[in-house]
Amino acid sequence: MAKLTDPRIEFASGIAAITADYEPGGGVMSTDRVMAWIEQFPQEHHVAVLSEMEHILRSCYVSKERMAQFLDGLAVNPGLTKKDPGKFWSKTYFLNIQQRGASQKDMVELLQANLDARDLSTLDESDQDTESFIYLDDVICTGNHLYRDLSAWIPTAPQKCTVNIITAFIHTGGAYRALEKAKDTLKTAAKTAGKEITFECWAIPPNVEDRRYYTNTSDVFRPKAPPDDERVVAYLKELEPEIEAARAKFGAAVGLTWRAGDHIGKRKTFSSGRARALIEDQLLIAGCEVRSRCKHLGQSARPLGYQFLTTLGFGCTVVTYRNCPNNCPLAWWAGDPWFPLFPRRTNTETAIAHIFD
């Protein structure tokens, strides 16, 4: 007679294998960790949540190998290098202007190693003859950090140049805020400074859909309706004054947006409409539980991920080997006393680590 096994183990092992090189916490990922994490959810949903998590992470987890392959393709990309990699890189300088985090430094090291292996050299120091700049980031969610970084850099930029923004994943909303602001607000700032700057973006296609207008076909966590759970009810009640204040300032259109239909996302992020709805509900409930237990979290730490706007959260589905964005659901990364699947390294911890490196 065949020995009965726990069906959760297969999915937990799959998740651990996909995310095996997750760095924060020093190689913390294991089947045991995934099993300890899922125990915080209702037992009747364990298999479904783990199964969908494995499906999501197969396409949305960026391992170091996957990042290196992406950068390897860009090293000789004819669109980026104008079909002449040697000439392009010889006139290109890597920007190191990120005000928070260290993804820029890590990605520069990966891309530089690739270029060295191809005997392609870059500028060691920027000057007024520099034609092209590279701004690297692993994942762009809202685009706010990129916008602030480039705004502060413009006064020191050459009179005329191109900034190539390279990221593994960029969300459509982030692309709009980052690139359209770059083309409009930043371009205006550059013009005011007497400079002509062009901004281009390179990412793993297609972009991750997160815009409110496309909620029904989005690639991020967007629940269909409030789950019948007292923790969610309490959080929605807590949001009411914030929503009213936002409406008074920005108009009646401000408010929570619920998804309709059973779309699995433009990138097929989810395995089915039913599986998507279940994991969205469970992560929302768990996120509300996290907020009630983890008193150190601020107001913008929404149940489905960090966001200044009055929503249920950003709902990011992308995690990299470097870190888990705080725009992902709280149930993925929040700690003390919640047990996180992806313990986050804060920007301060990352800066200290690089000092010792």
C-alpha cells in the first residue's frame, strides 16, 4: 500500500527550489520555512495558496541567474547599443545615484562582469563628452524613487545625453510615472537647466500591468470583493476617514477599486480565475491580520503592499534574489511577530552590508 504524503510538501518544495538563491537573511529559503509560513493561514486553504504561490513565482521570481541572462542580452542588444556595442559602451557611464537601497550597485557589478567577459569597456568617469548613461534598478513599481534620483541628478548632467533605464521588471503605472514624467516633468527640468536629455527604458517584456483603469486584466493582486472576514471589515472601516479626506481633496472618483471577471493577467501571472480570487482573498485577510499584530508598520503599509495612495495595497507579485519589494503583500515579508516567507533587508541594512563588503 502506497504511503500517504502531505500534498503541501510538493508545493512547498517547489517554492523553495524556485527561490533557493533569495539572499536576505543569508540563504533562509527551505521547504521547512515555506511550511512554517503557510501554517499562519487557515488549514483548508493551505494547498490552494501554496499551489498558486508556486505558479506565480515561476514567472515572477527573478533569480540571480535570470537577472544575469537579462543583462547578458542587453550587453549586445542592437536597439540599446545602436548595433555597435564597442562604440556604445566606450561612451557610456553607469550612474550611481540611487538615494535608497543598493540594487543599482549590485546590478552594475553583474553587467560590468558581463561586459568585461566580452572585452567591452565603459567610462570610468563621466565628463561633458559622455553620450549615454545607464540607470539600473531591479524592479520599478511606482517609479517614485527613479523620479527623485533623476531629478536630483539633472543639474550635474551633460548638456546633451541619453539616459537608459534598465530594470528586470517595470509596472505599467511605474512606467507612466517614471517615463512620462521623465519625458515631461524631467524633460522640462532639463530644459530649464539648459540641457537636452532623452530617456529610454529596457525591461523584460511585457510590462507588469497595475494601472487602475486595467484592474480587471492586471498582473498584480486586486481582489474582486471584500472577503467575509472581520479583520477586513475592520480595516475597511479604518480606511473610511482617509478615503473621505482624499475625496475632499481630489474628487469623488477616489476610492477602492474591486476587480471584475476571471482574467489571469496579461502576463498569465495567475493559473486560473478561481485560484487568483482565492489567493487574493487570503493574502488580503492575512495582510489585515499582520497590520493588527505588527505595530511597527506605518499607515502606508497596506495589507497588499506598501502604497501612499488610499488603497488595499500595491499588490506586487515580483520578488528578486536581492530582496522582496515592500510593495508586495505584507504576508510575504512583514515580521515580528508575523513569520515572513521573504524576510526583507531594509535599505539601512543593505547600506551597512555594502560598507563591510
